[in-house]
Amino acid sequence: MSFKELTTGLSKEMATFAKNQPEVMTNFSKLAQSASKDGELDAKTKELIALGIAIAIRCDACIGFHVQALIKLGITRAEFEEVLSTAVYMGGGPSLMYSMKAQQAFDELSA
């Protein structure tokens, strides 16, 4: 699986959906922006949490989009691997497997 292809393809699908359901997508975007902005936690910390949740719920697309956001926010490989370690701790074997998918996304999307 290519995370570049997955996120690009889904972005196109979401754009089409937004044309047909503008209120839903506008409100989802507002929710995402509101939840992601700096507050008591900075945006990077919030994205780290989102990635952990994406791994736990086994959402490939979520992993791709949150890894992209973390790369833009300047995450280091060491920080990234600590998030994966915490996800594995909390989710056991399935989270280990999805952590490896997140690692694949990081390698592909940061190249």
C-alpha cells in the first residue's frame, strides 16, 4: 500500500463529497481546526495523540493523514518512534502491526 496514493486519492474523494455535502464537510473542517489548534496542548502534541488513536482503531487513512501533519509540524524520527512504542504498549500485537504501517507511512511521506 502506498500512503501517498491513499491520502491523495481520499483527498480527491473528500473534495467530491464536499461538493455534494458542503455543510457536513465545512463543519467537519471547523471541528478539526478547532480541536487541532494550539491551546493547553500544542498542535504537535494533539497530532501525536491523533496518531495513537489512528493506530489503535486501525485506520490506514487516518494514519496517513496524521503522519503527514506530524511531518509538517517537524516531528523527529525519535519522537515518532516513541509514539509507536506507546501505541504498542496500549494496544498489544494489533497496535504493533499498525505501528509498522505508521512507520511505513512516515518513511514514504517524509522521503
